[in-house]
Amino acid sequence: MKLTIFKYIFHEIWPTFIASLLVFIFIVLAARMLNIAEWVVNHGVPVTKVAQMIYYLLPGMVLFALPAALLMAVFVAFHRLSSDNEIQALQSSGISLYQMLPPVLAVSIGGVILALFLALAAAPWGNRSFKDLIFQVANSKADLGIRERVFSEPFDGITFYINSFSSRQRIMKDVFLVDNRDPALTNTIVARQGKIFSNSRAKTIMVHFIDGTIFMVDKNLDNVRTIKFKTYDLSIGLKDIMSPLSSRKREPKEMYLGELFKRVKDIPPGEPKHNEMLIQLMERFSIPLAVFLMGIIGAPLGAQIRSRGRILGIVVSLAIFVVYYVFLAGMRSVGETGALSPSIGPWLPDVFLLISCLWLLKRAGKERPISFLDRFLAFQEH
């Protein structure tokens, strides 16, 4: 009897889970695609490279969407059972809400396992591969973006004008370059020759100038300096190559667990980089725990809200998810400054979820309605 009920509840959960996960991934992807599409339109990056970017970003997107998708799936399943009075029928037969939780626990544990795999292996691999791909695209983008006797901006904030360019040898002749990356200073470089080099390990592109002059002018035009040189190297990093995307992926997110442990031990405690590494290490485990708690919260929340509160229940579910991530981001920022221990901060949002979960389970187990929701619904009806 109970096995049949468990299968019935499980089959109520998983289709909504898949649908919710796809919807949340689509929303996150749409936000990222605004930056990626700019490269396709303005710089001619092949569609195949865009598909690779999405593929590498996918593990991180799934990890981000997983808590919300699981919460929504369990909520919708139990809400449907509640609105059709099936939960009341089961309770009148002596089956309490707690006895209906095994399929929810199974789905939540499955979510934890998936989240751990994503956090510990797939997401770091995706972030690292994404950065490598950005560099490969940017490396070829220099050749695609530079044109002879035409002003071009192959990199953000850097404008080129050259008399001739050999794409095979990557040598530029009679170079005029304006570097506006520094908000306080504009550097103008005029050189007889320049050559483009790439450093795949450091993820930088180097422009080597020969026989030229640098004109350094501050933004207020108060100070002007002139520097003549025989050779000069201009470094262009990932933040200059693709700043809207690379700035969203911090270095610790590319590291596997062993690398994070090593960096945490090597960097002295109290330094911002140590705090950042330790927070990232804690989040590899605190986020999967949040996935589990989100799944459990969905059951009593869905069971307590009847048909008249369907939209409100979805809003409440999303509100819990948003509050959790805002709380997590806040603890991350505070932890990086050292004002709060970075080993404690990432776990505080889970404490919030745990308290919410226990409170909802207690009220649902005693069949006591959530009073503030009832008052809100009554107010809406008037």
C-alpha cells in the first residue's frame, strides 16, 4: 500500500522537476547569451564556438537552478495532492504527512548527489574549459579584428590603426594604438612595428612594439608625458578580452577540491584571497545541502496551500529561493572582508533553510495552517 503511494508521489514530482529545471536553465542562459551574442554579431565568432561556450557553462547553470527546480517540483506535486483533497484522504486513512516524505527524501538525496557532482567536478571543469575557450577565441579574434588602414577595436578599450598586417607572422607595421582601459589615463602608442604573441598558460595576449613613442595623457588633460622606447610590451588579459563574461567567473571556481585545499593551506589566514578560497571550498558542500533542504521544504509548503493559493505558493517558493541566494551572496561578501569567519558564513543560509523546514514540517504535521498566508489570502479576497 505505502509503496504504491510512494510511487504515485514520485511520479507527481519528477516531470515537474525536469520542466522546472529546463525553465530555470533557459532563464539563466538567456541572461548570459546577451554577452555571448555580442561577439557573434560584432566580431564574427563562429556559432560552433558559441555552442561550446554554452556547453561549458551548463554545469554551473544546472547547479544554480537545482535548488529552485527541486523546491518547485515538490511544492507543485504536494499542492496538486492537497487541492484535490488527496492528502486529506490519506490522512483520514491514518497516513500522516511524515509518512508521505520518503519519495521526497529520495528525490532530495538524488538532488544532493547531482549537486555534489556538479560542485566538485563538472562546474570547475566547465569554468576552466570556458576560460580556455575564451582565450582561444580571443587569440584568433585579434587576427579577425585587425584590418589594414582601418580603425578597429579587437579588444575592449583598445583601438588599432595599422598600415599593413601579416596574419601569418602576426606582424603589424606603422602601428597607431589607443589604450583607454585605465579610467584615469589614456595611452597612445605610435610604433614602427608590432607583433602579437599569446601565452596560453597565463591566458594573456602580448603586443610587442619596436621603435616607438608612448603619449600618456590623463583624463583631465592636465598632465602629458612622452616616453620613447626601443621595445615595449602591452599585456592584454582575459578581463580585457571578454570582461562581461570573464568577470562573472572568479579564479577559485575553476579549481577542483584538491587545488582549493592546497591554496587555502598555502595562503596565510586573514588575507582576502585566503577568505575567497575558503568560502568557495565551503560552498562546494553548503549548496548541495541547500538542495536537500529546498526539496523537503516543498512538501509542507505545498500541502498547506490549497487551490485558491496556487499562485501565492509559487511566489512563496521563489521568494525562499531568492532570499537564500541573496543571503548566500551577502555572506560571501562579508566573509571575503574577514568581518565574518569564511568557514561559517556559507553555512548560515542553510541554517535559515533548516529553520524554515522544521517550522513548516511542524505546522503541517499538526495540520495547522500557515497563518500569515491565510490572512494574506483573506485580504486578497476582499
